Amino acid sequence: MNSLTVELPDSLKQRIEELASLEGYTTSQFVASAAGEKLAVHLSMQFLREEAAMGNREAFDRYLAAVPEGEKGDD
């Protein structure tokens, strides 16, 4: 495992420490988890953008047109 020095405003550092403590994590565990979540969101958005770029609107519209109408209240 590697270490990373990060400069944070005092107020942010304090809030992170408080929340980590409440959740039963060390500050390092909390920050590592937050960074991992941010990375997962970024990678997911990148994947979805790439998939959307390969999409075919006409095929999508045909697919939707083939779906039967639901009964009232099937929202």
C-alpha cells in the first residue's frame, strides 16, 4: 500500500475526521473509500458515454415500439 499527502482546508479535515469516527473508520479508511467511490462514478460515466456513442437511435426506437403498453397504474 502507498501513502499520499493531501492538503485540505481545516474545516474539511475536521468534518472528515468526525464522520469517519462516527462510522467507525479511521480517517485514512474513510478517505480511501471516498476516493474509490469517486473513481467508480467516473469510470461508470465513462463506460456509459462510450456505450451511448455506439448506440443506434433507430434500433432503440424500434425496440421501444415493440414493448406492449402496460395497464393503467403500471407506472
